[in-house]
Amino acid sequence: MTDALVLRYLRLGLRLGRHDESVVDAYFGPPGPAAEIAAEEPADPRELVDEADALLAELGDSWLRDQVAALRVFAGGLAGEQRSYADEVEGCYGVRPEHTDESVFAQAHKRLDDLLPGAGSLGERFDQWRSATVVPPELIERLTTAVIDEAREQTRALVDLPKGEGIELEFVRDVSWSGYNTYLGNMRGEVSVNVGQPLPAMDLLVTVLHETYPGHQAERSCHEHHLVRGRGLVEETLVLGPAPQSVISEGIGQLAPQLLLAGEGGVRFAEILQRAGIAIDLARELAIAEAREQCRWVDVNAALMLHEAGATVEEICAYVEHWAAVPPELAANLVRFVNDPSSRSYVLNYPAGLRLVAGYVAGDPAKFRRLLTEQLRIGDLI
């Protein structure tokens, strides 16, 4: 791949980011293009469509072409092109959203019924279960740090983490997400943990492992070390939201907790909590998480119903509340997410990413290591 084509890709992604902040998740590449784009007026979306088309015409079948094709779809949306929701999602991520039969969710509900005995709806019983292990606010920072240290140590058995990699940790409020990793470059990431709402112990473990090790921090730092510095793939310095890159990234993040918690190392995380006075039944927590994972496809169904079947917001909220077994406020949050133009297509990445990545890894640590150290495409995982 010539440097000129890569530079055009970086500029295209950064220019689209001027229109929607969800486009660029991180950029740690050459400073010139970023300074240039920041200084100019936002480009007309139609011009960005033309830029993408011209770039696609010069690219052969490759990782970079997959990314540019996604940017072409996103730019077309900004320019007023009309696509079905399914076409939009497939165009951006390379995976087509399909309706999951409700029998799948019904089967998950049966498992949850056994795992969450008691009175009330499944959503109410799940909330009661979570509430029993809420981490006291004064312990969150200490426990988060301890979990990160243990996760980093266990991840070193899966992959050699780059020398000098690390994270900056912050605790935030008034956000809609539980955790976020803003990759800064130079092997560093800024991990934010939401402490503005009650944080059950299992949620703390899952969030931290997803965002740090062996999740996003391990992925990004290893990619910078192996792909950018090792192979000179400067295109990897632009981390995009609406692109196939995100499907694999979220799949890694979703699989990360399963890799560490379901193995022998899970006992060590439970001991960290135990020493702080928080006892969890890890085996049951993992069984509940596995059953609820099938319910993540409820989110995709909701998006399809909203954007293709003409269902109302009220109907979607009721659907999500029932089949995802969540309280009304969480159902409403999900519906807002899938109704927001900036995030409505992203919902597929979590269940589809996990399905692709878990199916590819299939319990083989060497394949997980490949995800962290090689430039893989959606087709490589199928």
C-alpha cells in the first residue's frame, strides 16, 4: 500500500470526523493531517463521497479497502443517500443484521428462571441479584486498580504486552456508558469508569477486563507495537467507529472477560473482591452472563423493528423490557441508543463481534494472540 493512498484514507476519516464525533474513536498518527483538517472548514459531504469513490477505485481487495468502503457508506448518509437500515449496517461493518427469533430469548429466559429464583419478573430478580453485590463507592478505585493489575498479569500469559504500555485511570459521572478506553498512542490509553450509578461487582470485573486487559488496551497497544511500529501500517493509527475494525475490536472486548473469568484465573479475581468484603458466586455469575449474552440480540431486533418495520418507540421499549429482561429505564436507554443517528448502527458490534471472535478463537490462545498482533479482516474470522 502506497503512503499516498494511506494518507488519503487518514484525511478522509478525519474529515468525516468533523461532521460526527462518533467517526473517529482515536487518532495517534502523523500530526500533519490532523492539524490540516482541524484548520479547514468541514468539507461538503458530497465531496467526501467523491473522495471515497476515487480512493476505492485505486484500492485492491484489502483491509484498507474494507475501511474505505465503510467510510463511503457513512459519507453517503451524510450527503443524503437513502439506504435501508440493514444495508447501512452491512455497508459500514461488513456484517448484515438479521432478526433473531424470539424462541432464542425464551430459551435464555428459561435458564435465567433457574438461575434467579424468587418472586417478580426476570428483570426485577436480576436487579435484586446485582444489587446484592454493589461495590461501596469508597472501594471502587482500590478494587479497579487491583483488578487491572491482576488482569495485566494474566494477559501476559496470552500475549507479550509491549514495553512501556499502560493506562491512565479516571472515574466519571453523568455518562450513559459503563466504561471507555480512549487510546492516546505511544502505548497509552485513558480508561474511564462510570461511578455515577451503582456498580455491581460483576459489572466492575466485566467493564475493566473489556476496556483494559485482555480487551481494548491490550488490543490497541499490541496493534501499535506490531502493526504500526513493527510493520509500518500507518493506517492503523486511525481507529474508526463505523467500520469493520469496530466489529473485531468489540468482539475482543466482549470475549476478554470470558477468557480470564471462566478459567482458573477467575478465582483470583473473586479473591480480590472477597478481601474487600464482597463475596460473589462466580460460577452463577458466569452462567447468568452467558444466558444474558443471547439477549444482546434483542438490541439488534429492536433496531430493525424501529428502522425497518415501523414500530413505535413505545412498542420497542416494551419489547426490550420484556425480552432483554431489563427495567424500564434501561430499556429506554437502549432505545435512545438505537434511535440516535450517531450510534444506531453500532449496536450490532457487541453480539456480532463476540460471535465472530469467539467462533474464530474457539479456545485456542494462539488465535486470540493473532487478533491482538495481526491485521485481520471480517472474512478472516468466518
